[in-house]
Amino acid sequence: MSVSFGAGRLRGTMRVPGDKSISHRAFMLAALAEGTSVISGANEGADVRATRDAVAALGARVEPIAVGFSVTGSAWHDPHGPLDARNSGTTARLLMGACAGHGVHARFDGDESLRRRPMERIARPLRTLGAEIVTTSGRLPVSVRGVRSPDGREFELEVPSAQIKSAILLAMLAARGVAVVGGDQRSRDHTERMLRHFGRDVSFDGRTVVLRPGTMQARDLRVPGDLSAAAFFFVAAAITPGSDLLVRDVGVNPTRSGILDALELMGADLSIARRREVDGEPVADVRVRYRPLKAIEIGGDLVVRAIDEIPVLCVAAAHAQGTTTIRDAAELRVKESDRIATMAAVLRGCCIGAQETSDGLTIVGGAARIPDKTLTSRGDHRIAMAIAALAAPTGGHTVDDAACIAISFPGFAELWAAAQARDAGTTKVSGEAAG
Ligand code: S3P
């Protein structure tokens, strides 16, 4: 499927789909809790569908209801066939952890992209519990033979990754003793917050998590809007003259809000209102209006707190005055695509100066008229949506493999067109939608 994204300012008030990270965790924790939880506002993209299907295969009852899904937890059993995480790293990694600590024997697989991504980083800590984990040269397919009620233990993260941290915490939910996970760098803390919501005794300070033994009771949970999805709209509004966009009810968890901090440092006109907490997660309304941006340096824990927004921050950098440097972002090389290489190729394809380094990029800003281009996202949903933002101020870009957008944001092109149509949008969708 190809989609052409046109030039045009973005205006109006909107909501974005439910947060993908929080949705995965909601289905997993509800599937392990005692009783029935109602989850509303969950992300309905392909990644979260993979998690829903997997927890059902492990024994939870998942039913669509008017307000979302009802999920009834159970003692997990071995699934009948392999668990297919498709494109979803979070599904594979977090569920490998949960199976490893709940005595489940399961085989995990995924699509071509997920089969290229590293899994030993998850397997290594889980093996210390006594679980047998066999990877295929460090990647999927992976087989897990879990243990029941592991002993308490201390872990040190080898990379500041919320997926590794969460895999360990899910593995230690049924532990007899205390689990301590150190070495974090403010990676997203949704698992920790949600464990508290489901009644667990957990403390965390951005560096170390301490989880004490206990059980989980069913709880209803409302998933906030996905800041990572809103980010494409924020950046497009920030760089496109005449834009004024308000996104309501979006998650602004400080371990995820690096995108807002980076845009503020670049001089964006951004305001955050109606800050509140919904089921343990900070939520707000965020308004962005056009104002010229300036280049900045992005590194350290700002990268960890904006890890999925670096592609769209590259777009902001292309339209900022000066040269932006992104470093400490080597993790981007092992995401859905090598996002450093893919973004450098996209920007250079639009005649924007972009240089790859081992752990980031430098981007020469001040893009004037970008010629209309047909670009590939290499099957990476966040790159495809970043290309839409790149087109908003000046160009008209066609993404020739846009079906991948449905991984996290079904209906993206229509919402984008609606935000531009309040003006003179030209976004066109052609071909078959993803199945
Ligand atoms: C995620 C964590 C991040 C992020 C991914 C989702 C999660 O990965 O890139 O899209 O839901 O825990 P890492 O924690 O491996 O950096």
C-alpha cells in the first residue's frame, strides 16, 4: 500500500490511539491477575493484537466488550503452538519473561524484522532463575522452559531497556523473595506503575526497581493516548507555518516525554494543560503551534526517554536552524529497522544533509523546498509516519510501503488528512489496507 502525504498546516483538536506500551502491559498483567479486568482505550494496532492473541493462547480469557476488552486471568498453561509475536519486540520479550517465571514451556517466533533483533539480552538474565532459554544464534525463534516460584534475586541491566527490565519483573512476579533490578537510566516505567495499580508492592526511582512478593488482583484500567503516536503530529505542527494543534488525553509520563523536552529545547511553542493522573499514569492535553526551531544536541537519558521519537526528531532537526547532533542512540540500530541508517537514507533522499555515526546522526537543518519524493520506510511504522511529518511544511512525499503504519496507528493517514483538511490537505491513500 502506498500513501501520499501532502504539504499543509495541521489544525484542530484531536485524540490519538491508546498507548502501545501501556496496552501490552495491561493485557499481560490482567492475564496474570486474579479476576476480571476491563481495559479501555487500548491500542488496536497489530502489535497489541499479537499480545492479546498470545495471552489468550496462554490461558487468559480475552473478550471484546462495548468499552474495550474484558480480560480474565488464570494460571498460565503451555500454549498449543508457537507464540507468534509478529513485528512486536515488546510482545516477544515481555512474554518470554512472564513464561520463564511462571513454569510455562513455549516457543516464540516473529516476522522477518523481529527475527533479526537481539534476544540474548533477555535470555541471559532469565537463565539465572533456572529457566532454560534456547535462542537461534541469539535471535528468534526462541524456546523457553520456565520455572515456578523462582528465588529472590538481584539483576543489573546490561542496556537501559524497559523491555529487559519488564521481562525480568514479569518473570519475578511469582518469586518467593525480593527482586531488585538495577542499572536503569529512566527507561519507561509503565510496568512498575501498572504493577502498583494491580496491587503489587513495588518501589522505583529511575535507577533501581524493588519488587516484593505478593499477588495481583484484577483492576479496570484506562489506557491514555500514545505520546509516541502524537509525536508525529506535534513535530509536523511545530515545523509547518500556520499550524495550531491540540491533542487531548495523551500520556505525559516523564520517562516517555523526552520528545516534549527536546522540542522545547529547540524553541517549539508548546503548552501542556489539564495535567492529571489516570490509573497511575500522568495524562494531559498538549498544544503545539508553529514557531521556527533551532538545532540542539540530543544524548544521554534524553535519548532513553525519547527512544521511539528519534526518527521524528530527525525531521524536526531537518527544519531547524543549525546542525543537530544525536548521540548515545546505538539502540536505534536494533529497532524495527536500523533507524539510524533508515532515517539517514530518507533525509538524504530529500537532499537534506545527514551523516550517520556509530551511535547517532548529525543533521544539517534549514531545509527549504524539499522535492516531492517516493520514499521507503523499510517496513518500519515509525519511519513511515516520520515521512508524513517531513512532507507537511514543504513537500509531498509518497511512502511506498505504508501498510506497516497499522502496526501502531491504524487510521493514521485519515487522521492526518483530517488535521490538514481543516486547511487544504492533500493526503491520498491508495492500494489495499494491511490485513
Ligand atoms: C518499549 C521499550 C522500548 C521501545 C519499544 C517499546 C516497551 O524498547 O523502543 O518501542 O514497551 O517497553 P527498549 O526498552 O528495548 O529500548
